[in-house]
Amino acid sequence: MLPLTPTPKKLAVLSIRTSLLLLLGWYLVCTFIPPGKGALVRDISFPAGSGIRKLAGELKRGGVIRSAWHFILLARLRGQAHRLKAGDYRLTDGMTPGDILRKLATGDVDYRRFALPEGYSVYQAAEMLDQKGYFKRDAFLAACRDTALLERLGIHAASAEGYLSPATYNLARNGTEEQLVTQMVGHFRKVYDDVTTGGRGQSRLSLHEIVTLASIIEKEAVSGDEKPLISSVFYNRLRLGMPLQSDPTAVYGVRAFSGKVTKADIGRHSPYNTYLVKGLPPGPIGNPGADALRAALHPARSDYLYFVARQDGTHYFSRTLEEHNRAVARYLRN
């Protein structure tokens, strides 16, 4: 008896069943079998407001998952697609999509990102860290003043002020204040080495004096292009024995400099107030970036002794007190 030839309908049913089995097999493989053995490690940032489609695409390109479509489907089936928490995560190809989803849904971050803006003082850094819930303000300030830590880091000063390089840092979830200070000072060393690759110019100032001057330049300058010129004013004043009369120094340790000072600020007795103390203050008043350090090492050539801020944040530079007073009347009193 000849075997029966399958009808087109039976062939269609068989094809559908085979496809469903293959699809189910593919789904189970993607769900329960990681794409690798954990040797591939990716640091993934999932910003607030970011969508799961973008995340899935990044994970697929990074080789952490097999399929972006499967990852999205699994997240929706488990009700986790809209419950993923922003943060910085370390993921490997030895994790299943379920492992990754659980990590993001619970906010099990591996890193906490902290960005220190140029010019910010240790006090401002401490406030930011406290507000983010990373470290307590006083604990971070204590680490910045830890004499044993400062000695290990090669800082011959009472504080790490000036040596906390402005940059974005990834903080380990269980990291300490000392580890962050060490990381920031290490980055400063690299930046300073880069800045001095071509030499230190004609400056005879010590490293600590350079950092101190750079911190003042950083606070004074809004436009980066003016930093070498502002540096030249301070060098000219130092050479002539004139007080630097820098506004930001008058409020250091009292409040953050916002561009304005009062008569009470200028008259406040402080070793940092360059209206009352000649020469450089005893230490930096903030943490300068590379451009300010470069300006402190390589000031522009000028005979300017004064500058005053215009309304747009740039400065008008003057050679004489008479010219400066006219500029003050024009840009400040009006």
C-alpha cells in the first residue's frame, strides 16, 4: 500500500508547528542560556528618562544579550519594562536577560556617577556629594584634611583643596571618601603632567603656588580665552608687590563665589582675603581645570594691572587706576 501524501493543509499545520517549536526553542535559549561565560564585561549607563528600546540596542551591540527584541519582550511579559531604575551598571555576557532585568529593576547599581565642575571648592564638592546621598558632607571634608592620606598622596598642604581634579568619576557602590579623594588627586597628577609636557614656562612658582594661582584664575574667568590674560594681571601685581585684590578670595570658606562681593566681604579678616593680604593666599580656593593650570604656568604678555567684569561675563582690562575707575563706573555702577 502506497504511503499517503500529506495534504497541503497538513503540510501547513506541520510547518506552523515546526516554526512554533523553533521559536519556542529560540525564546528558551535566549531566556535561560547566557551568550557567554562572563569574560565579556560592559559598563552600561542607563540615564533617567531613557527607554528600554535604546537600552536593549546597547546591550545587543555590547554582546551582553543575544537579541534586543527578546529582551524587550521578556521585560514586558514580566512587567519590568517601565520599572527599570537609572544608574550605572556593570554587566557581563555570563548573565541571562532575567539577571540583567532584575539588576536594573532593583536599582542594583555598580557605580554612582559624580561630576565635579571646574573651580568648585572642597566645600561645594562635599555639599554635592551629601545632596546625592553618596557621602556625608563632614566625612568627605575630613578625608580632604586627613594628614596621613595627604602625605600618601604627596600633598604638602593642610587640605586636598586644589588637587581634586574637575572631571566625571564613577564611584564604586561601596566606595569610601578616601578612595574618591585618591581617585581625584590621581587624575589631577595626570592632568598636570599633560599641562607641563612642554615645560613649565618662565614661572618660578612652586607646584602649590601654581595650583593656588590657577584656582583664583578659574574663579575669576568666565571666558576660557581670558585666563592667560587674567593670569598676566596677577603676575604683574605679584612682581610689583601689589595686593591681588581678587573678589573670590574674600569669600572663600564663607560662601560660594557668585560673581559679587560686598564691602563687608572685602574687609573680612582671613588669610585668604587678597584685599588685606599681599601675595598669594596660603592655598587654593577651588579646584582648577587644565586651562587654568596652563594659564598659571603660561601667562599672556601684558602690562595690565586691573580688570573689571562686563555684563556678559568677559572683562575689561586696564593699565592704570584712572582707566580702571572709568571702567568700573561704566560696567558696574551703571
